[in-house]
Amino acid sequence: MSGAGPGGGRANLSAAALRFPQLTVFFLLVVAIAGAVSYLRLGQAEDPDFVFRAMVVRTLWPGATTEQVDQLVTDRIERKLQETPYFKLTKSYSRPGESMIVVELRDVAPKKEVASIWYQVRKKVGDIRSTLPAEVVGPFFNDEFGDVFGTIYAFTGDGFTHEELRRAVEDVRGELLRLPDVAKVELFGVQEQRIYVEVSPRALALLGVDAQRIAAELQAQNLVVPAGTVQGPSRAVPMRVTGQFDSVREVEALRLSIDGRQIRLGDIARVFRGYVDPPAYTMRFGGTQAIGLGVSMAARGDVIALGENLERAMARLKAQLPVGIEFAKVSDQPRIVRDAVGLFMRVLAEAVAIVLAVSFVSLGLRAGSVVALTIPLVLAGTFIAMSAFGIDLHRVSTGALVIALGLLVDDAMIAIEMMSRKIEEGLDRFSAATFAFTSTAFPMLTGTLVTAAGFLPIATAKSMTGEYTFSIFAVVTIALLVSWVAAVTVTPFLGHWLLRERGGDREVFDTPFYRRLRALIEAAMRRRWLTIGATVVSFALGLAGMGLTEKQFFPTSDRSEILVEMWLPEGSSYRATEEQARRLETVLAHDADVATYVAYVGNGSPRYYLSLDQQLYRPNFAQFVVLTRDTAGRDRALARIRAALEEDFPGVRARAFRTPLGPPVAYPVQFRVAGDDPARLKEIAARVAAIVRDDPQTIDAHADWGERSPAVRVRIDQDQARALGIGSAQVARALGAALSGATLGQYRENDQLIDVVLRAPPGERASLDGLRDLQLQLGRGRSVPLAQVASIETTMEEPILWRRSREPVVTVRADIVEGVQAPDVSTRIDARLAPLRAQLPSGYRIDAGGPYEENASAQAAIAAGIPAMLAVMLGLLMIQVRSFSLAFMVLVTAPLGIVGIAAALLVFRQPFGFVASLGAIALGGMIMRNTVILVDQIRQDRAAGAPPWEAVRESTVRRFRPIGLTAAASVLAMIPLSRDVLWGPMALSIMGGLVVATVLTILFVPALYVAWYRIAPGARGAIV
């Protein structure tokens, strides 16, 4: 729609703002105050709220082999899970005695339905519980897999038992749960207590006592049963029977009736209190076993306020803790967010200062002041909308604010530039203030909406990364719409009061600069085909340059932390893993750049930031979170830690790396080999690993299954066993009791239920040599050695089996050297795998995973939104210009910035990552905005009767200053953001692309216009 029509009369918002000045001032004050209040009330977080569409299903089957767990537990549960609504895939592993399944939903699963879907998962798995082996324990469900414990404390107790420390930490937990913004408080690394009854199986055999007899005696005395109630005339009196165990000494004093004899349990066994041995999972802080306390923030909470409340609460509780119990903060998200938000606010302030400098230098003091006063009002309106739509201040929204800042001044600068020019041409202030609305308000609105539409693929992307970056679209769109409203109301209102009437009729564009510019545009128009050809060549060069840029998914973060992972061979014991962790603690303790470090043995760290790839329940695994004093110290310490791991830890697969950003990804290079036969899979995976290993930019290529590990198989002579009255279950229970211990019952203490475990003394259970002499009870005090009914042999078995949606999968993984990008390395290796793929048997395949796959998925989700973006843009353009040819002319200018993008990234050696690709897409909208205003000005001039050639040239001359000023403001405002690790490549892409595109717009569009409409110098033609 042209500005001429709707601009007049009562529809002129600029005139309305001037005619009712007090009302206008009132609304400005309301917006300013409400904006300040909204900013102070905005929640603050490190990352945007994000729904993890993943759930963990863990099932235990003590004593089962890897193959048994895989076939009878994992496969059955996975088959049922495939019926889940919005099912995407399952990732699972089976190992001796344990099944672990992670079920993932498709990214299109609505946030509000995820909780109900997890309920259905529980129900569906519960329906098949009866089909699982009877000895199975579980399944256990964790649908809070994505909870982030941004603040974690490590508690240690000098002179206190682990249980005493746990009770103290539980008291702290109860206090913290009362704080506002706290969603959850959990303990990590807590060791369960046990009452151990240690007795030699041989001694039990001589006495004719078995574990079942002891268990029956324990339960008979310790059982809580109702004893009835005496019903009196006025009250009911319940009866209580004593005798339940109240101490370890009472367990020790238990009397066993054996063939008419009474034997005290303590006379034949050692009874004592201890902890699960070996532990399943421990937390260590500074070389000492600790208990972790993690605090998770409620949705829409303010992490800064939460941090302040935690500081006050912990200072108060510290004075109440017993002497000897200390705690330290090992994860401090509030501090990180406070520093990050403070940094972005400084970046925003720098960007504001740059924009103001551009305004004052280019427009003068008074016109620049109008822009300066408009900026805070637009930001205030943006904060009001962010608060209303629930958008907090975090890594994405603050970056989007800086991006928006370079754009939100465009409309104000166009409006005030038009007003200033009209005053210089002799119009009075009122007429000049209202002229912009009649002339450019609606082209500006179209341009604003087209720019916002450039971010539309982010909003429509159905992926984790799209959801993560959605705030870019939301914040930029809000800021642009608010800026347009301000440009047609606030800017003319302020300009009316601040600008002076000059009088006279001065030709603004008759200066040496504009005469040279006019000559340049004239030359481009006369040599139209040369100009168009040069533009096409530059576009081709840009495409070629983009091929030379490094490809990236998400960069590593600037957190001053190092993650260290240690993997021992599959089948390694917890004790062996703990020993290696202790050795690394010694290395870290002597590193001057290391502030603190915390280790998790047998499990991974709790998710203390969104992008952590969380590891679960592996006895051969230990993970360290190393906090350094600053980022420079982080890089120095990282090099030393890597050297120490390589030189001093043989037999341990260890890696040290910086914390990443973006969706959780385990390794930078991953290739999945899928098929049916595990032996064939491992053979193919070995060949894939060799190809990955041959790439000079990969480190430690390996497969995730590991080598076969030894196991002891007890083959029972069933005929002999039946003749003696012995069953396989009895043999298994006897072996379990001797080696690992058998649970006899439970001991109640306060709020704890403590298992009573019968096991052999350390010397007997730590060795396999005496298994042949293990005595099996026959009844009536008789026993036989195990060797009489069974043979013992050593065999090799798979330590772990991985599946992906029920299909066996071996993943070949590798790290990469410093200074290269994972997608580039994966792309190169993927091409080298082509000959191997051609030789694969039917039913087998090799797929690229990791950042390569995630980036492709995220880009596909973005690309899916491009047709909608183009449709919206084309619709807006048709409404504005009402011409297919003009709309097409605007669209073809969208990719003009690609040569500038490539040049900026190559010159500054920055990768083209996912965020940078978002900037490249959005850049097209920014470019088209300028083109819309230019072609609409040509259209208006031709409608006013100007000769076509002159209309094209003079319109370009007149629109040069607003186009140049807005481009300069946008480009220079990005300078502070270009230093950020996440937003830097995006900022450089926009800066380089906008600079080149602005130049091409001024020269290419006039040349294309006169070529398209075949306009010759001095020609007169119809209006288009």
C-alpha cells in the first residue's frame, strides 16, 4: 500500500500524537515506568527454559548375563515403548544385571503434553511388568532427566560418619526447600547403610545353618504386625509388642534354634554397620568423599534472586552446622548468570553508545537527540512485551536484544531524517513531522515486517535447537514492531519539539558528495548489464567463499570449567575406577590454575548446566568438573591435564575438554554401525575406527562396546544335583551370599530402612579359588562342596550391548584436535567411508552422528520454515507494491549479502555455525527492508509525474542517507556482540553481509530496475 492513500487525515498517527501532546506525554511516561518495572521483574537464567523430551527407564536383574538382559528385559521394554505417542527413538544398553533405556520424543511433541506422555510410558511398561523375569527389580523411571541443578554444594564432615553427614545435609535440604524460586533440592553421592552379618559359608555348613534359616529368624522377630486394641468404655487402647531390632547389638544377640540348640548369631558371625560395598556412586570433593546438595530453580524463576537467597540461607545454616562439617559451592550458576547478564548489559550499553554516536554524527545534535530519546522508550516497550510473553533474560534473549538494537533505530532514523530534510526544504515543523507518515510509514511497516519475517524459520523450527533459539525471533520481532510504533508517534513528537525551522527552500542533495553519488548511480544505470553481471559474479564468489568457511554446530562455552572423563575397560570394578580418580585428584591438587574440583565415580555429574551430556550408572566411569580461576587459566590447565592423562594413565581412556554449548553431544565425531549380528558389527566398526583414526585431525578413535570381558560360568550337573536335592536357584543363592551377600531382612532406624546382608568374610569373597569348596546345604546338617555338583570354567562375554530403537548399534567415537570444527572433520571422514559402505552386507549401514547429525537436523528444521518465510515476505511485498515484478525485484536482493558474509568469516577466521546460519537467513529480511523503501520511493516519484530515469536515479539519491545510516547503525551496533563466543559469528555475518548488500542495493537495484522496465535515459513511461 502506498503511503499517499492512508496517510492523510485522521489516520495519520504522527498528527494525532502532535495534536494531543499531554496525552502523548502521559503514554510515554507510562511506557517508561512500566518498562523499567518490567525489566526489574524479568527472570534471569543462563539458558532459556527448555523441555527435555527424554525419559530414562532403568531395570535391574541381578545375576543375569548381558545377553539375557538384552533379550528378556531391554528388548521387551523397548518394543512396548515404541507405542508411545510422538515416539522418536530409544537408546539403550544392556550389561550384566542392568538394562538402561532412554526414550526420546519427537521435537514436535507439545510441551504441555510431555508430562502426560511420561505417565503413559509408566502405564505401558507397567502393563508388561508380568512378562519380565520374576527376579527383575524395577523398572525405575526418571522423567526429570533434563532438570538443571545450577547450584551444587559439596559437604564434607571431618570426624563424622557418612550417615551423620547425611542427616546434617538433609536438615539443610529441608531449609532450602522453603526458599522462593526453588523447585527441587536433591542429594548426590549418598551411600546406603547396611547391617552386615559376616560368616564363613564353611562354618554355616558345619553347623547345618543356611541363609534362609537366619532370614526366617530375623523376620520372625523383626516383623511389625498388629497386636489388637483394647476397647474400653471411654477410649481405645492399642497394644504394642516389642522385640523389633533397635540396634546392631540386638541383631548380634539374635538366637538361632538349630536342632534344639540355641546359638547366638554374634557367636558365629561378625555383625556390624557399614555401607553398600562396593558403592554404586560416590561424589568426591578435594580428594575427600562428600555428599552433594543440588538446587534446581523453578520455571520462570530469577536465578540471581535465587542465588542471593541461597547465599543468605547458607550463611545462616553454616553457623548451625556442627563443627567439622564444611561445605563448598562447586557449581554456581547464579554467579555465571550474573556475570553473563552484566556482560551483555555492558555490550548493550556499548551498542547504544555506538548507535547514538552514529545518530549524532550523521544527523546532528538535535536530530540525534530524537533517536537517543527513542531508544530507551523502544527498549522499555520491548521489556513490557517480554514480561507479558514470559521471555526471561538469558543467553539467547540478551543476544537478541543486541541484534534488535541495530535494527530498532532504523525506523526512527528514517523518520527523523525525512523530517529534517523536509524542514531544510522549507516545510514547517508540523508538516515535516507528519510528512514521514504519509510518505514512508507504510513502506517502513512493510520493511519492518519483512525483517521480522526473516527470523520466522527460527520460530517454526521443530527441533531442540529451534526451541532453544526461539527467543531470537520473539525478541527481535517485538522490538521491531515497537520501534515502528515509536517511529510514527514518538519520533515526530520529539522532533517537533527539538528540531528548528530553517526557513527558505534549500536543495539538500545539491552538494559535492551527492553530485558524485548521483554520477556513480547514473553510471551503474547506464552500464546496467555490467552492473548486474558484476553482482552475479560477486554472488558466485560469495557461494564459493562459503564453501571455504569452517562449519560448526555450536561453539564451546566461555565458562572457566574443564570436564574430564575417565573410562576404564568394561567389566572394571568400582574400586579400580576410584583408584584412578584418586590419582587424578593428586594431579589437580598441584595445579596452580585449578580453584576446585569435584569427582563423580560410578556415575556422571548431575546436570548443572543445560548442555551437559549426562552419563548414568557405569562402575567403570568417573567424571571430574574442574573449576579454574579464569578462562585463560582454564586453557593452561587443560593442556597440562591432557598431557598428564596421556602420559600417566595407561589403560584408561580419558579425555579433558571445555564445556560445550547447544544440545548435549557426547563426542564431536561419531559414526554408528547398525545391523543384526554383534560379531559382524564389531568387525565393521573396527574398520570404521581405522578410517577415523587415519584422519590426522582425530584423537582416540574407538568403539563404545569395548572388548569381551571374562566371566565365570558354573555348569551344574543336573542329574547329580537332583539326586542330592539341590536346585540351580539354591546354587545361585549360595554363590550370591558368599560373594556379594544375600539380603536377609530390613532393620528400621528413624526414617531409614536398612538391609541386613549375610556375606562371607573379605578373604573368602574376594577370591574365586575357593569356589569349588563352597558348601551347599542338603538339610539335616549335611552339606556337599560345589565341585561335587558343578564344574567351574572361565568364559568371555560381551560386557555391554547398545541398541538404537531395538537395533544393535556400535558407535565409533573420536575427539578432534584444537582449532578444527567437528562437522568439517565428520564430512571429510564420511566421504572416505563410501567404499566401505558399498561393501556392507544387506541390512547393515553406517550413519554419521554427533554434531554432524545434529547440525543437519537443526538446519533441516530451519529450512522447513523457509517456504513459510518466503510466502509471508511475498505477501507483504505484494500488499505494499502491488506488482509481481517489483516484488520479485525486492526478493532477488535478499541473497546479495552472501559475499560479505563469506568475506567477514574468512577474514576474521570464524566458523559458519548454526547461529551464524540464522543470522544469514535473517540478513535477507534486513536487505529487503531497504529495497522495499527504495522501490516504493521510485514508485511514488513516478506517480508524482517524474520521468522514469530521473525517478530511479533521484529516488536512490534521496534514499541513500537513510539506507546508509540504518546500515551503519546496524553494523556498528554489532561490534560489541562480535566478541561473544556464541553470537560472534552471527554478528560478523550480519555486519559483513549488510555492508556489501548496502553498496549493492544502491547500485544494483537501480540498474536492475531500468533493465527490467527497459528504461532509457530521458524516457517517459507509464507508472508501474
